[in-house]
Amino acid sequence: MLAVLPFENLTGDAGEEYVSDGFTEEIITQLGRLNREQLRVIARTSMMTYKGSHKPIKQIAHELGVNYVLEGSIRKTGDGLRVTAQLIRADDQTHLWAREYDRPLGDLIKVQGEVAQAVAQEIQVRLSPEVEQTLAGVTRVDPEVYSAYLKGRFFWNKRSREGLAMAASFFEQALQRNPNYAPAYAGLADTYNALVFYGFLSSSEGIPKAKAAATKAVQLDGSRAEGHASLGYVYFMWEWNWAAAEREFQHAIELNGNYVPAYQWYALYLAAMGRGPDSLVQIQQARELDPFSLIVAAGSGYVAYFARQNHQAVAESEAALQEDPDFMAAHAVLGLAIEAQGNYAEAILEFQKALQLSDGRSTEYLDYLGHAYAISGNRREAEKILAELDEKIKGGGTPDYRVATLVALGEKDQALKDLEKGFEKGPYGFMWFKVDPRFDALRSDSRFQNLMLRVGLIK
């Protein structure tokens, strides 16, 4: 197991932070592609918690459970950048390898491949001919294209509305200058997927853009996991193309056995398919590779909730909220889990907080709140939520978002009518109906079973 500490920005310019952060992320990606059977690499999200940290290498290695640590820095030279990297064996602090690279910005991507090859050689990781060919074939990138791409990833990782908007802008800048740069298409796909998921962009606008970008990324460079994982996300979340989604997730993991989003999204897919034990295995892979990631912790909570393991779901979400009390998704997961345990009053508070953090835009969290009011016996507040959901439906939302609240109010026939309308309008929402406990009251109804058959969730 190897950890890449955030490369230190020694340029003297805080505005260049995206270069060191981006280099760190990309070197993790390159190392992750080497040989997953021999080398596991801690993901970027967890490693960024050590940014600016002065903890000893031995302590960091112990906290992460790694055998090797790669660290380095980036500073300006006359007409380019100097990258310094060194590989340290954790148990005895031996410096196994060190090197400096003086390169222009556009050549940093080649440096990442060279560092990956050097690390593999030093710790005797076997490389397949395909991986060797990929690393050897890396060419320089237009500095402006690479700079825009790094800025895009920098802002995408913030996961805020403003950050995602900035990310899309920078990825577009990269593609305007080089329309064939596959990583920027993958980044753009991830951005549009996130914008739709968090309710910051309408599905009608965002989903076609996400799919087009992911498809283009795979067409231009099918050897990178990112495009395949993004395309799998589109198939799973938006198009109900279950077989294609699983194929893309599995292929992404084959290409990069250390790419955390592939494990995370595949776990959610497996949970939706009712394959609870398999989903828990995949999310555990993500947790091991990215132990400090809040979004993975929230995903783990969702998976546990759908597997009816509410104690675990509560533990995962509460741990995430200890790190970030304003982490929207963790409040939602915690609400679902404690509602399933019968704690309706606390669940309502969690859903209210999640909705507040989403600026009131999340139809999904509004649905959670409506259901909690209804199941707690507060029909008046539940009907207010239904009225709000009606307005969102008029604005382009899908009727299936009202179903959970209607079921809890005992209005089963109307719930099934809304489901039918939602199916006709599509997409989204339906992937959870097979496993979400809130719909248990519908499972024995032949109309519900027929709809799940048409969606492809049962055979």
C-alpha cells in the first residue's frame, strides 16, 4: 500500500495551488493504474487531509496502514517548473529513490508517468505490456490545456454549486483549445453528473451533456477509468440501463483498481439491484482506498441503509458529520437510518438540515422530509411538502418524488398513479424503489411489481 502526500507548492504563489494539487491527483491516478494486485494507492481525498501537515512520515503511514510514502514539491524555474519527488519506506524511513525534473507545465503529465515507472521499478511492481505501453506513450500537453484541466479538477473536488460551475468552465476552456483531450471530457461528465445530482441543474439540461462528455472521453481514450466510470454513472442514475452500467463500472475497475469513484458508484448500483452483500464489499474497497473521504462515507451509509443495516448507516453518517457538520449528504443518510429505527423527530431535523444546506433545491430531500412528517403522523406538514413537490413537478420535476410521502399518508392508489406518470416522464428515482424500505407497503401490489418489471429491476 502506498500513499502520495500532497506535493508542496513552493512556487511562492498561492494562486498556483491548483498545479501542486492537480499533480498530486494525477500521479495518484497514474500509480493506481499499475497493478492493483501488487500496489494499492490511497486516494486523493484522504491524502489532501495531510496538506500542510507536519506529521512525521511514520505516523502518517501508521494512520493509513501503508508501506511506502511518496512526497515531493513543485517550484518555479526560469521558464518552467521543477518537480522533486522521493519514495520513502515507512517502517525504517529509508529513502529508496529521489529525483528532480525540470520541465515546462505541459510536460508535467510525462513526469507523472516517469515517476510511476520509477516507483514500480523500485518496489518491484510487475507492469503489464499494456500499462508499460500507456506510460511510455504519454506525450506533452499544451500548457494552457493542462492548466485549465487542473483548475477544473481543483474546483470539481469542492463539490459546491459555485465550485462545480467553475469546474465546468475550466474543462470547457481546455476543450476549446484541444477538442480531443479525453481527461477534460471525463471531468466535464463528472461535473454535469454532480450538478444534476445535487439539484443545481435540471436533468433535461445536465444529463445529455453528461452522457455526451462521458461517451466522448471513452471514444478518445478508452484506457482511462474515469470516462468509463462516468458513463456507468449515467447509465445507472439516469437511463436505467443496468447491464451497461455494470459493464462500465467493472471495466473502470479493471483499468484502475485504485479508482475510488468506480467502487463507490458500483456499490450503489449493486445496492439498487438488491445485491446487498456485494455492494458492501465494493464500498469497503472504496473505504480502504479513501478512508477519510466524506462522500465515500455517505455512500457507505446509503449502501448500509438499503441493506437494512441501519446501525452501520448511522455510524457512517455520524462519523462524517464529526468531520464536517455541514455535510449535506450525511445529514440525509442519517435521517433515513434513524427514521427506519423509528426516531421520527430526529429524522425530521436531519432532513430539514439537509434541505437547508441544499438551498432548498433538492427535490429528493424534500421527499425525505415529507415522508418523515407523514409517517410521524403530522399530516398537515406532510401535505405542505406535497404542495411544494407539486410546484417542482410543474417546473419540470418528476411525479415519482411524491410517492414516499403519499405511501406514508396511506394514499396508495395515488402513489401508484404517480409512479406510472414518473415512469412515462423519466428518468431518475426508480433505481431505489426495489430496495428502499419506504416503499415496502407497495411491494405486494401487482401494479408495483409490473412497473418494476418494466423498469428492469425484477425479472
